[in-house]
Amino acid sequence: MKIRIRWTISLIVLLCSCKSLKDSWDNLNLFPVSQDVELGKQVNLEISNNQKDFPKVSEQGNEELYQYVRGVVHKILYNGSIDYAKDFAWQLTLINDIKTQNAFATPGGYIYVYTGLLKFLDSEDQLAGVLGHEIAHASLRHSTKQLSKMVGLQVLSDAALGNQETVKQVATAIIGLSFSRAHETQADSMSVIYLCPTEYNAAGASGFFKKIQGQPTQPEWLSTHPNPNNRIQNIDGKFKSLGCKGRETYVERYQKMKLLLDKIAPANGTNDTKTLPNSNPNQNKPGNTNKDKMGKTAPTNQGNGQDPHKKIEKPK
Ligand SMILES: [Zn+2]
């Protein structure tokens, strides 16, 4: 009996160690926070200069649309539970591509939302859920955590010392980066945590997944992505366990906002890619081998229990 107890204790200790080791690995970040800020600026610059792949919705003439989405971002940001709420840029850019259902965020809080996602969603709480997920990736510094496992110390050191060439290279790498499964799940949970103190239905992100599942034609990424049911269960479970009181969905005003999208002339070169929030905008594009959306594996993580999930990617 003693031996059995000892074995049981050893097994528990071992499991705990493995879990904490895995958590430590997931949270390892060799970049200082200032580097998130710097890299975000650089990535934002690259995206701004790439109108072909990231055609921006001009703010001029679309003030009402920007104001609406920004209003949702601000409600999430100022609820008091976001790390770096005051340190990161939290700058919103709308991308003029009505056929792409995607959103993504860079380190340092640059948020990009495709018009295709705005059109696809049904209600403001769903948008808030997706934005909460993206904000979580930035706030929890998932990109630089992922990069910490992928690049060498010399690169990190050069980037930290402000070597502009290195910063540029790292920024480019970020655009093709995937998130780990653990980070995706964490971002889903954080979306609920962020929305819980607001008037929104804090499980808005699960509404997005339910809608995706209800589509007659399933997006390609669903075949390689973790089961959306698990994500729905995780989000709804978090919502229940936190006892979130908010129930607002604001369907009516969301539908009114969607009418504004019709005024935007299609950008040249927008393709028919369909992606999910937190995914790789480049996914499904020619030459892109990355198949997953809403945050997963980087190449170095494959075979390591994580699944392919993306982040900010741009077409090559
Ligand atoms: Zn994600």
C-alpha cells in the first residue's frame, strides 16, 4: 500500500511538473515588452505599405464605420483587465476585402479587421468576442512568445539592440506566424474574461464559431483545425463558470452598421480567401502551406502536440 501511495504521489508530482513545464514553455518570452511595441510598429508599416494584399478601408468617408468598430474595441480595452492597455497602440485598421472572414492583431496592439468578417457576423457581441480574442493575442504577447521558440538568441539580441534590419526580418516573420493550440484556447478564454464585466454577452466568440459551423460550405481550415465544438464548449463553459451577467447582443445596431459596408467600393485584387479570426490572412492563398486559422502551430511546434494555427499572415 505504501508503495502504491508513493507511486501515486510520484505520478501526481510528475504530472504537475509536466504541466507546469508546459505552461512555462507556453509562456516563455525572451523579448522585452518594448520589443512588442517596436515590432508592432514595423509590422504595421509593412502592412500599410502593402495595399495589394492589405487594401485599407479609407477612414475618410467611412468615419461612421470606423467609429462603430473602434467603439467596440474601446469597450473591451477599458474594462480594466487588459495587460498593456495603456502601453500598446491598440490601433484599428479595416481591410477592404468583403470575401475574407478574418481579423488579426500584431504585437503591440495593431488590430486589423476584414470587411468580410464584419459582413459575416450577425451581432455586436460576436464582433466583441472576436475582437476580445485578437486583443488577447496582443495583450498576452503570443507573437513574441511564439518567436522566442523559433529564432536564435543572436536574432533576439540584435532585435533588442535595435538592429533595424533584424527588426524588419522579425516583423516579416511575424506576418507569417501561427499561434499554438494553447495560445488559441487561452485567447478564447480571455475573450470571455474581457467581455464579462461589460454589458455584452461575454460568450460572443462562440456565436462566431456556431455560425461558421452552420455554413452550407465549410471553410477548408475546418478540416485541419481543432474541432470548433471544443472551442464553443470552452467559451460557453468559461462564460458559465464566471457567471457573466451581460446579455446584450445589439443585433439591430449591428445590422445597421453592416449597411455602411455596401458603400465601400471593392478594392482591386481582393481574392476569395476565407479565414477566421486570429488566423493567417495568407492561408489558402497560393503558395501558402499554412492551413489553420484562429491561432495555431508554428512549424517548429508541429509534432509537438500543437496544431497548426495562424496569426497574422500576409500573402507572399
Ligand atoms: Zn487566435
